[in-house]
Amino acid sequence: MTVKAIKGAIFHLVDDPAVVGTEAAAAYFPDGLLVLENGHVLACGARADLEPTLPKGTYIVDHSGSLIIPGFIDTHIHFPQLDMIASFGEQLLDWLERYTFPEEAKFKDPAHAEECADFFLDELLRNGTTSALVYGTVHKESADALFKAAFDRGMRIVAGKALMDRNVPEAVRDTAESGDRDSRELIEKWHGKGRLGYAVTPRFAPACSDDQMTRAGKLLAEIPDLLMHTHMSENTGEIDWVKELYPDAKDYLDVYAKFGLLTDRSVFAHCIHLGDDEFQRMAKNGAAISYCPTSNLFLGSGLFDLKKAEAHGVKVGMGTDVGAGTSFSLLQTLNEAYKVCHLKGHKLDPYKSFYLATLGGARALNMGDKVGSFEAGKEADFLVLDLAATPLLKRRLENCTSIDETLFVLSMLGDDRVICHTYIAGACRYSKP
């Protein structure tokens, strides 16, 4: 038995504060102890209660003066778009043609994919992201490289090679047959290995033939713990294109549903322009939305209606959507989410913000039983936050009188500099220099 205890102020969410209320959802221990055993949470609570119960000789790591929270969970991010982040001037469809597809074509080269995968995952850890749902390119090599790098780091990563066999340049196009074959080979090699999982990953409906979508739905149905990861209703031009391609479909969501891709394991990025009926069908089928405010603002796509998603009971997690998103930091992403919600006429409570970035994201990815909070038995992925990371942050936090105010300030002024340590399954995998 290997028991280790982490000392410091501790905060986590055990449920959605918008559903059960803040008092039932939030747990805060100003002088807390997080007790770990073999990479899992053994207990979490007040130090005065837990310290006397520790086995003799327990190794105690003292992070007093810092705030300890669960690791961030990014529900939508593209690892091959590292080198085109912050590309100027286009909306979605032109942006894909001008920047994205030429960059993704480079990932046919395994050496390039491996170098990018290492940088990408190190950047996630530096920003406090411990789990993520990740897009590869159409090339099998991209997913191979990412899975290998994630396995080496012990991270809980779900990913897939992109499926797109039409309406894209030849260099980033597969076929229905090759896409299915490559996906199955990657699943056999990586799915369930360590903490890895596979997501069937159609790029979006306009880029996939009926044959490819049919095969994707069949694959999802065959293997009951796969996820499905795609884009939907991000841009009005995209929606008009879908209407042209599928004139008999009721709406954009109906296109995915007809191919068996609307399930309780489906994660749809963006969903900015959904109608009430689409929200209702998503909730009924248990599908999830990745809320990507940074990229939605950067590409001028629109403002996601979080309150409407909540009203219909749809699962929602946060996504950075790098490289349309301009930061790996989920703290900066929460900053943008607050502003988007303000523009939609409501305030994003800081407890809800941190729920979306931790347990909410875990539930959106169907891993809420494994990560996202400090409940006993969960995997010990967590962050140690530096509350004096910048002079301004230090000064502002010294004036905070409650944990909710502290969380809000962190989400407004915080970024990668706040991440002091990132722990993966109880082991420190990143420390700020």
C-alpha cells in the first residue's frame, strides 16, 4: 500500500451547481488534505479530521498557501493545429481551406506527428489539462503518435483519426473503406490501453459521404464504450451547406441521427445555432455539447446559449478548440465563457464555471466515474494553483473574502502561469520553473 497526502486548500465540485444548488455541489476545505493510494483518491476533507487517520510514515506533500483543484478536462481540441493557432481573418469554412487543411496535410509524416504530439501534451500539462477529447488528422499516423505520447505520460486521453472522404483537398481525404479500416486498427491497438480511449471522429457532415457516416455509426454501435466526436452548428454558412447536402433532413442534428451517431456517447462541438427541438433530442439521447467560447469568438461564429442547454438538461463541458481557440488554458476559456454568457443575458456563476471545466467535462465525456472530482476511488488527477502567480493576481486575491470570489478572479485573471504543479494519477508530471 502506497499512501501519500497532499496538504493545502482544496476545492472541488461533486455535482452540477445549476441542478442541485451550490451548497450541495461544492466542497471547500481551507485547510485540507487529499489522501492518495496507488494513484487514486482515498479520502478528501479537512486536515484536522483526516491527518489522525493516516498510516504511520505517510509521505505528506505540503502545498499550503496554494489551492488544489481537480485537473481540467478539455472536451474539444485539435492537436494538429498547433502551428496555425492565431491565424488571421477568416470565418470557419474559409479558415479550414486557407489554414487548417494545408497544416493537417503535414501529419502524414510520422516524425512530424510525433514531435507535435509531444509538444501538444506537454502544453496541456503546463496549462493544467489532465484529460481531453482530441481530434487527429485524417492520417492514421497522427492518432498513433498522440496515443503513444499520452500513454507514456499516463494521461486519460480520448482521440481518433478524422474521417473525411469528400469536399476536402486530396491531401486530407480518406475513403469510407480506409477510414473504417484505420479506425478499427487504431481501436485494436490503443483503445483501453492504460487510460486511453477511442472516439469515432467524422470531421463534420459536409466532409463525410453517406457510406462513411454509415460505417461510423456501425462502428460506434459495435463497441459500446467508444465515444463519437464531431462538429455541429458552428457557423451559419456551414448550416446552409448541410441543408443543401441533406435537403430531406429535419435539421443538422437529424443528419447525424439518421446514421446512428446521436447517442449517449456522442460529443458535439459548438452547437451555437440549435433550435429547441434539437436541444430536446440531444437531452433525450444523452448526447453532450462542448462549449468553445474562445474559438466561437475568434472565428465570429456566434454565442452559445448555455442557459438553454441547461434548461433542456443537455450535458455540457468546456472546450478550448485549439487552434481556432487561441489558448490552451481553460482558465482563459472560462474568461471568454463568462463574457459570452453576459452577452446572452445571464451571469456564469464561478462554481458553474469550474464545474464545466472539471466534473462537467468528465461527465460530458462519460468519464465522470473516473475523474473530475476528489470523490474516493477516482483517479488522482489534480492541480496545485499558485495564488501569487502574477503581482496583479496576488494583489486581487488578497482582497477576496470567499472561495467563490477567489474562483471568479482566477477565471478572469488566471492563465498558464497559475498552474504550479500538474499531477497525473498521483504523480507530478509538470512543475512550473
